[in-house]
Amino acid sequence: MRTVDIALSSADHVSALVNITNRYPFTIQLRQGRYVVDGKSILGVCSLERSKPIVLEAYSDHCEKLFDELQPLQY
């Protein structure tokens, strides 16, 4: 598992994140405090508070390409 902090400051960022994460076959979760949601679910991602940091957890050892695509959203 690898993690990265991301910021979702607009609805466009939420949409971009879900579009990116759905291209990958491995599990991707978003964690904010005690809440954990599926990183591929638009409803799950929208349920998080966008003003606070979000930790993206990718459950794969080969997720460099994912993190490259997420570069504009990283904290």
C-alpha cells in the first residue's frame, strides 16, 4: 500500500479524481479522519469534506503511474 495526500477544492477535482482512479484495477480508498470511502465512487468522494486534507491509499506496489496522474491534486 502507498499513500499520498490530496486536495479536492472543487467539483471538477472530484470528477477528475474519480475518472483517474477508475482506470486502475487495484483498490483505491480515501481516508479522512475516521471515514474511509471507495476512491472510485463519485458518491463516496462527494461525501468527504473538501476543505480538509484527504489521504489516498492505493493497494498496489505498482502505482507510480497513478501518482503521476494525481500530481495536480496532491497537497
